[in-house]
Amino acid sequence: MSDDGDRASISISTRRRAVLEPGDIRQIREREGLVVHRRTPVTRVKFERIHEGPRAKEISDATKEALKKVNSHVGAS
């Protein structure tokens, strides 16, 4: 605000600021991250390694089975 005696003026400006500063992003813990998708807000998430989670054996077995099928088709071509 400035005041020259007879008149007063107010100046307002808008400044955009990142929600997370670059330094904050660099400090995100292991197995955490940011998901950026189109026009949705950026979301902070925790990742679980599929080979360590509660479904690890099921996923491992399904992966092995899928690889067998793929590899059997490659040899047949």
C-alpha cells in the first residue's frame, strides 16, 4: 500500500507456488512416490513390491505360468 497524501493505492498480485518444492520431492522415502495423471491432482502414494506383498506367491506362480505359455508359442513359430 502506498499513500501520497491525497490518494492511497493498493497493489495485489497472485504468485503461484508449487505444492512441493523440488527439495521436498527429492526427500520422498523409498517405496513412496507421486502419481501425475492428466488433469487430476498430483497424489502422494505408497508402493508395495508385488514380490514381497501378501499375494507374492500367487503372483510369482501366475508369472511363471504366463512365461511358460509365451515361451512355448515362441518355439512353435
